[in-house]
Amino acid sequence: MTADRSDAPLLLSRLAAIVGEAAVVTDATAMSPYLGEPRDLYHGRALCVLKPRTAREVGDILALCNAAGAPVIPQGGNTGLVGGQTPDASGASVVLSLERLNRIRAVDAAADAMTVEAGVTLAQAQDAAQAADRFFPLSLASEGSCTIGGNLATNAGGVHVIAFGSMRDLALGVEVALPDGRLLSTLGALRKDNTGYDLTRLFIGSEGTLGVITAATLKLFPRPRSRAVGFLGLRDPAQALKLLNFVKGRAGPMLNAFEVASRSGLDLVLRHIPGTRDPLAQPHEWYALVELAAFADGEAERAGAEILAAALDAGLAQDATLAQSLDQAAALWKLRESLSEAQKREGGSIKHDIAVPVSEIPRFIDEAGRRLAAAFPPARPVPFGHMGDGNIHYNVSQPVGADKAQFLARWAEINAIVHGVVRELGGSISAEHGIGRLKRDLLHETKDPVALDAMRAIKAALDPNGILNPGVLL
Amino acid sequence: MTADRSDAPLLLSRLAAIVGEAAVVTDATAMSPYLGEPRDLYHGRALCVLKPRTAREVGDILALCNAAGAPVIPQGGNTGLVGGQTPDASGASVVLSLERLNRIRAVDAAADAMTVEAGVTLAQAQDAAQAADRFFPLSLASEGSCTIGGNLATNAGGVHVIAFGSMRDLALGVEVALPDGRLLSTLGALRKDNTGYDLTRLFIGSEGTLGVITAATLKLFPRPRSRAVGFLGLRDPAQALKLLNFVKGRAGPMLNAFEVASRSGLDLVLRHIPGTRDPLAQPHEWYALVELAAFADGEAERAGAEILAAALDAGLAQDATLAQSLDQAAALWKLRESLSEAQKREGGSIKHDIAVPVSEIPRFIDEAGRRLAAAFPPARPVPFGHMGDGNIHYNVSQPVGADKAQFLARWAEINAIVHGVVRELGGSISAEHGIGRLKRDLLHETKDPVALDAMRAIKAALDPNGILNPGVLL
């Protein structure tokens, strides 16, 4: 399917005819930032990097590449963690950057919807919502540079999924360029539309393998007027589960985040991240960060104080503190948000982005810890993440003083142990980061083969020449 | 594709070998309830009605019919309003009733999830949730007889969509029998799972044309501990829109329903439904029914009283009453839920199940009313429905004293006027009832042709012989 390399100059000149010479990048230095990715696990080569400005240009690019059999690698803010945005080593691929499709097309506050292009950053989208006195709830560490297109392609999650869901829950419609060059649109501020298959959600999370998302209509929400952030010391994950269900039953949809971390994680943050301090007097084995949001002044704070006190009374936490100011709330969140960075500074870390049913989180953490301790006694699990969604970033730090490269060489072995527990508990080997190139083989080992076949049939139906992100996902 | 009729006895005996003689219904009287539908617009014939007991039997039936080229018409509680569950007149189809797949397979309160089979009625599913101290929010007029399988196949909506979404939002996974007989499963209580295409939502809302849903894992929610129901008299739909946004901004996710009706609708209810009375002292042109739910005792009532008073102060309603007891709340809901029945008793009614962006509801109602009055002065629009979702059941009652059949003969003309306004406003011609046989031609006239082509490609990929519900949707 790959084009003959001798056709490259012709393809490049035709691409330039679509987007203009200046939007076809072939210079090695200028291409370089588009050919690697944040974890430095993947680095590829490309025929060129394209920077179209309109959806129509994206469609024309696809039609041309489809006819020429040239692979197309769509790329947003290049913050993905599974190599889904990186070309392979062949040098035959066209990297399609959506960064210049960066318009806010429309904000309709009365319909609680806005239509934005794929290259708008998540932070810009959040700001556009706020400027209309609305709230767009997706929130990620990389929100300053990741783009809505990438968020959609990977069905991004983050810290507010428990209340608002992932991108599949936050988009009302999409505009997609198909391999044959046509634009498909489900854009619009409709809250209900039962006119056929759910194409919107089929494209969302398809990692650029079925079409290129060029724009989306996103849901907006009223802006909360009060917020409460609590930090609780816990005995173990079983207590965390009881606490979660206690808070859910009392806070209902006010519950906006329920994150957990082990003491091993907090220790790394306190050691490596300047300006952090333990907000509780004594150390605890586990911690939960709980956020409530509400729509009457002071309501979240009132409810937060009441629920925290009741949880302590009921023996569902060992100790707890409630932020008394925005600064205190930010400091508590910083403990949570610095976990990845702190772990990086500590040395090598073997990562897992897993989900199990929320009720199985304690069993998962116990069992994974037990098996790892038996196989690799000095490795240090640093589990943390979105307990409210059953999603744990079960990262394993290298033994103290060990050689980083030697430790990372055991990636597959440690993966096998952790994912073995995940599979026994009916879990997922990718909760929110996607499959990309990193987990493709693993997907094929673990996914229901009938579901995989259905995915392959859909891929063949919508991208018959297989030009879109080959080697990613399927 | 249809099997040769001489093969019928052989097919029947093979089907009996799968499900047992007693589960193959060929007697005309026993088949009759499965061959018509509630509005009496469609009536078909069938080779037999099958009543399998397990998903495996469903798969085996499909494999056999796929090989024989026999059309399969999946059927749940047979409450659908667009003929999607009714066989055609050929007599060659197999009606596949899921009514005996009626087990609650698992309820996991700690994971807020339950797995139920397709033939479980919605009311049974609600009860199973309640027995585990949880809430399953889907609520429809037909909940006593409609089934989870049908709710999934049609992406059912109802009165709580504003807070909880439609079935695509309420299912975590599905089990589906494919035409080749294999069972595909995404069942499980995972809140996040980014391992490929969203097959779950692709099958939900596909109206039995891609596979037969045999079971699903559904989301559960904490049970609210307080509830407030208000009934407000309004000047016009523009005031209703302002009120909606006012309440959303103050109640946030406490807002569980925002329904509207015109005075013409309330008049019909008061005339035809025994035991109803106008809860407000003076008549108003429009009404809103607003429900809040919360998780602390008395919270919804407190918030409801406060928000109602503030709305009246702000001139966003002409008058209002707040239910002071469960009986009063039920009486207010009865006014809303009796609208269809009251309209039926008044005579012929031409129906529309439309959606537009919430912000366009006032313009839609004004414009549709204006054009109808110009074309059919005596016809009486009785618009009501789910304003919070932008979904109006824009039903038009026959002129007083007119001949019902003569009026109903103008169905297509009146449809054309109302749907013309819908299209101008970027709306949907089926907000929640689906396409079925009733709106198939209309779908093909109104849907983005690129989206339609993508739907056809997916259909061909998953049901290559076209045995599943032919003539429905596509």
C-alpha cells in the first residue's frame, strides 16, 4: 500500500497545491518535534509534516494520499502516551498536524454547546467556555498543549470523569474527513438525535484510524459557584472503597473527583517537588483527595464539612483536612498532580493505565502488590489515580539505587504480572491513554476476538486502503 | 436474499432443534400479538415467532437464518412507535422475541452496575436497582412492558435525559449476537475502557440492524433522598428558555427534569383525564414542570423553594406552585404524563418527535405554529415534551369536529411543514423514537449523505447478507 518512493516529489507538489508550499514541512529540523513523543519511546521519520488550515484542505489531503497509498498520521498537541501520533521508521508517512485548525467556530451558551476545531488546545476550549459563563469539564495535566482533536481521538478522561465522563460523553457531534476526502458531519447542539448509528462516538476514541476529526460540538455546563477539596488519610484501599460509596450516597452528583494515592507516592512528591508538605499530622498508608462542586454559594463547603465529619465518625478515614482557601485547595491538588513528575525524578518507572470495576480496586491493588513482591521484591509499586472511575495508574518505580535501564528492560515481565491480575478481574489494559503502538500487541492478546473482528470489519469498511494511522490500534 | 418458501419446513425444524418445539410459534392466534404494534400503523406476517432462552440460542438462530437468508426481526416489549419491531408482509421473516431472556445476571452495588438480559422489563430493572439501594434513571410511559433490549436498540430517552442521558449514556457494555452466530461481549462494570472502537454505543440505537443485543451492563446511581416538583405558568416558550437557563445555573446537576406543555395540551388533559385539575389559579399560555433531586434530606425542597421564589422575583414565570407532598408531586406529573392519552381521546393527531438546539425551541415553536396556521388554520398544535433536551413532541390535533381519517390523510403534508422548520434550525426528525419503518424515507431525505454512506458501509461490514431487520433504518 505504500507509495513508490520515486513518487514522493510528485506527491509533495500535489500536497503543496492543496495547502500551499509554506504548509508542507520537509526540513529535518522543522519536522523533528513532530517525529518523537513525550516518553521518548517512539521516534519515526516522515515524508513531510502538513499544516492545513481548513477541514476542506484536510479532506483534499486524505483523498490525495488515499489515491497514492501514502500513510497519514494525524497529530494534535503531540502529548499522547502510547505512540499513536508518531510515524513509523519508513519515512513514507505524511504527518498531518491539525494545529492550524484552531478556530472557536461558535459558542451557544443558551444551548450549552460550543463548536471548536481540532487544533484548539484544551485550555483554550476551557477559556472559551468560561468567557461565556459556562464550564467545560475535561481537565488533564497537559491541558495547555493537548488539543481537542487529540482529546477526541483518544477519548481522553482526566480527573472529572466521575461527574462528567470522558470525551465520548462530552461531545455532541463531530466533523470528520474520510479517506475518500468527503467531510462527514454530526456537528450541532442537539441533545438528542436518534437518526441512526452513533457515528460520533465511533470516531471518538478511534485514534485516527477511521477518519480525521476536524471539529466538534462540545457540551457546556453551568459554572459551579462553590467548591470543596478534602484530603483524607486512609488505612487501605478497602477503606477507600467504603469511603467512596459513602460520599457518593451523600454528595450525589456534587462529587467531582475522587482520587487516591499510596503513601509511597506521597513520599516521592514530598521528596522531589519543592513547596509541598504533608497536610496531615501523621503518615497514613493511603490517601484520598475528594472534590465537591455545587451551584449555591457555600453549598459545597457546607456539604464537604458535613460529609467529612460523618465519614470520620463512621470510621471511614483515619484523619482528614478540608481546604479553607483556594490556595489550600491548589496545594492539595498539587500533591495529586505531581505524582507522575515525582516518580520520574525518582528514576525508572514501569507504567500501567488499568481499569477494573470500582468494587474490585482493593483486590486489584492487594493482588498486584503481592505478585510483584514475590517476583521482584525490591520494585516499588506507586499506585495512584482515579479511584472513582476504577482507573489506577499502577506505576512501579525502580528499586532504590538500581540501574534504570536494567529495570526498564523488565517492562514486559512486570506488565504481564499486573495485566494478569487485571484480566482475572474483568478489567481493561487501557483505561484512558488508548492503545496506539505501545499496546497494540497486548490488545490483540487480551480483547474479545469477536470484538476485534468487528473492529477490523469497520476499519476495512471506512478506510479500505488502510492509509489512516497504520500500525496503530489494529 | 429471502429463502425459497419451499425451504420453510426445513428451516422451522432446524430452528426447533435449537430452541425446542415449544419455543417456535407458528399458530396464527399465538403469533398475532407479535405482528402488529401500538399505533396500528404496521401489521406484518411471519414464518414463526421464536422465543429463545439464552444468548447462545440467539446466536445459533442467527447463524442458521444467515445461512438460509431468512430475515430476522428482533422484538422486545413491542412498544416501539416507528414500526421497527414489525415484520413486513412477505411472511418470510422470523420474529425473534427476547422476552424469555429475562434474568438479572448480577447486581454490583459497590461498582454501581448491574448486568441484565434483554428481555427484562424496564420496571424490573428499576426494581432490581432499588432492591440494591441504587437508582436506575431511565423512565418512560411504557416502563411496565418495554424491555431493556428494546430500550437499548432504540437508545430510549424519557424524562430524566437532562440529568442522566439516554440509553447510550446509561450502558457500560453489551452482549450481542452477530449474524454469523458469534457472541460479542463488552459486558462488565468498567467506567473507563479505551481499548478500541466504541462498539457498545454502535450497537445501542442501531434498531436491531447490526446484531441482536442479548444483555447489557447498566450504570446505577445513588438514590436521591429528597425531591422537589414545581409547576410554573409561563407566558411563552421564550420565557421557558430563560427559566431553564436560570434553573440550570442554580440547581446544576440537581435538575432532573424540565418538561413543558402548551395550554392547549393542559386543556385536553383537564377535559379527558378524570381526577386532574389545574394547579394554578389562572390559565397561562405555557407551563413548565421542573423536578430537582438531591442527596441530603430536605435539600431539594429547600433549593426548589428558593429557586422558584427567585424565578418569580426575576419575572421568569407568571405563577408557580411547589408540590408539598408525594401525592401533589404525582398529581403534577400526571398532568404531564397524560398528554398523549388526552390527545388520543380528543381525536386524530399527527405526531412529530423532533429535536433542535435548546436555544432554538422558542423559534421552532413560533415558526411551526405560524406555518401550520397559514396552511391548515383549524389544525390545533399541542406541543409538549422535554424542553431541557431540546426535544418537543410537536403533535397536531385534528380540527374540532373534523373527520379523523380525512385529517390523518394530511400526515405527510403536515410532516413536511414541521420538519421543514426542524431542518432550517439544524434539528433532528427523530429525537428519541428512532427511525424504524416510519421515518426511513424521511431519514434518507434529511440525513447528511456522507453519514448515511458510512452507516451503509458499517451495515454491510457487520451484516453482509442483510438478514437483520431489513427495511428498518437503512
